[in-house]
Amino acid sequence: MEIVMSYVLVLEETMSGWVKFDKEIERQDFSFSLRAYSPKWLNIFDPRCFRGVALLGSDQAACSVEGNLTFHMTGPEYRVETHSEVYGNLLFSGKKQYRMKGLWQSLITCPMTIQQAGHVIGKAEVQYREKPWRFLVESLRIVKEEEAFGQYA
């Protein structure tokens, strides 16, 4: 009997920035760390499911996150679902828009909208803040499929 191990390409990244709820005056700190993968890792445009953790608000309470990361020619799209003790169930969604004018900022910045029960209740902006070379060296790795979500399993 032959045991076949399946390997996947995992993307691990942290994005940080701010969140602004419509009913609040001040922006708050917001960040998320995730591990994303797709069993079809050679198909770059296949949605990658992810799990991770978000830090939200002035108390930086940790919230589990899950969602999808989909790569497009014009930039990746994020759908981040979480539950906060303060705000309830939230969906953060956004897409980077690569463009030649302001190329560097467009590569690292992702504007997002915040929804709750299908209604937009705020906005956010996150950025990849690590050195660019770290993305290629540390953010991409090949692991066994059962270990794809790592510490977020």
C-alpha cells in the first residue's frame, strides 16, 4: 500500500493599517495575519482559502479570521470574515488595484469596506509593511496539505 503525500504552496502574510466604522469618530488600529493555500497551487488565479487572526480596535482584541484570497492580474482580492466581541460578525472585503502611477503604494495597499449583515458599516485600509524581499523569502513555502493552516488550524 502506497501512501501519497500532498503538498501545497502556502502564502503567509500580515497586513496592518486602520479601520473606521461609520458610527465612530476616530480611526482604530487594525491588522490581520493569515495563511492561505489552494490545493490547485499551480493555478495562480484559483481562490485560496485562509485562516488567521485579526487585531481590532484600541484594545487590540484578537479575533479568528477566515476567508478567501483571489489573485487577479490587477491585484489580489481579500474577503476576511471575523467575529468581534464588540462589533459582532464582520466582513472586510477589498482589492488592490495595481497601477503605474504610484506603483509601489498600489502593490502594498488594500482599501477595504466593512459589512455587517449585508450593510456597509465602515471602511479600512491595510498595507503589507515588511521589506519586499521578505515576501519572496519568508511568505511563500511548500508544506504538507494537512499543515497548510499551521498555527491557525
